[in-house]
Amino acid sequence: MGNKILFVDDSASMRHVVAIALKGEGYEIVTAEDGLEAYSKLNERFNVIISDLKMPHMDGVEFIKHVKNSTTNQFTPIVVLTTVLSEEVKEQCHQLGAKVWMEKPFKPQALIDVLKKLLG
């Protein structure tokens, strides 16, 4: 398979739609329904991590902190895909190491284009 992507979102329908779109482009997709479940998967190496911010158990900001402190994924590019429109939170995510900020709703092709740029 192609590049391995972790997609974290508490919406089952969002996980389903994104997984179908990205699998169609040849990406290997691993999903998690919140930051806590995603945290348990950080022993795997991912080429990109896509995360929502508003999630139960562990929000996206806290999850990003854990990613950047992990040994296997600390340099993995992170895409934030969210409905949060706060410039303060956006800046915080960028300072923590998120590379791209995308707002929902979004077009799957826009996400695919971002991934192609990040992965070369």
C-alpha cells in the first residue's frame, strides 16, 4: 500500500467519507474516534496525521502535544481538519507543530491536494 495516514475524528460519518476518499487515492488509512484512541496507535509510524480538534476523552490540541512528544511520530506532518474558527487555537496548533489547518466543511479533493503536497 501507499502512505499510511492516521485520521482522528469523533464523527463516524466523517471517518467513513475521508477513508473512502483517501483509500481511492491509494493511501492506507488508520482511523480513531478520539485523541485517546489515536494516542494508543502512536507506536505505529504514520506519514501524515489528520486530526479534528473537538473530540471527547482527549481533544485535538492535547493529542497534537502527544504526537510531538512521541518517538515514532514527532516529525510526522499534522493536518488539523476542524470546525473551530478561533485564530488563537489555530496559532496554538501551529506553534505545537501542525502544518496545515483546514476548516469543515471541506471538499475531499482539497484534502487530497494537501496530502500530495505534504508527501511530495
